Amino acid sequence: MSQEDIDVVLASIEAYNAEDLDAQIATYAPDAVIVFDPAQALAFGGDSLVGREAFRNEVNAAQQFFGARYKLSEVRAAGESQVLCRGEIGGIGAASGIEGYDRMSTLFTLRDGLITRLEFYRDHDEALKAAGLKE
């Protein structure tokens, strides 16, 4: 795992938090796959998305609904091509003004400086297992 890959992931999350959708999407490969935690699948209408445009549409909807943010508490290398992040995802509801966050771990897989796969995990132990790591 190179520091460059970690920097790509951090830049993507920074762009997400800044609501800079173009900058965030630019960190993803055109055929990137996004896999949702089973608890999220119902809200997103399926267990995965394929491609930048599908991902753009989902992120745009989330930003409009609750000004989504991902507050990181941990970032670590996971093998040669993966980065594991841990934190809280949420935001402030556009209609209600109520702020809410939920624990979320994310496993990024990269190739040639772009994110090719993003997996969401509500259970950090499951994320560690998927990354082939122990606590």
C-alpha cells in the first residue's frame, strides 16, 4: 500500500465532506463498484452500484437529503491495494435540521491511483475480516 493510495482515499473523503462531487467522483475509476452494507441496501434500492454516474446520483441525493459527512477516526493500510477507514457517517437533515451520525467502516480498493471498489460496513469487525486484518 502506497501513501499515494491513502492520499487518494483521504482526498475523496475530503471532497465528499466539502460537497465537491466532481472532485470526489474524479477519484473513482469509471467502472468502480460500490457495495452497501445489507442494512443500507434497502435505502439505496439494491446491494451495489456500478460506475461513476450511478455513484454520482446516489451521493448527490444523499447530500441534498442530509448534507452527508464522513467523520474519520481511523485510516489504515490493508494489504497492497486497500485502505480501511473507520468513522461516523451522517449529517444534518435538510428538512428537519436534526443532526445524526452512525458508525461506519469503509474498505477502499485502488488500482492505478483510482478507487475501483468501495465497501460499506456497519460492523467494524466485518470490515476487518473483509480486509484480512485483525483488530
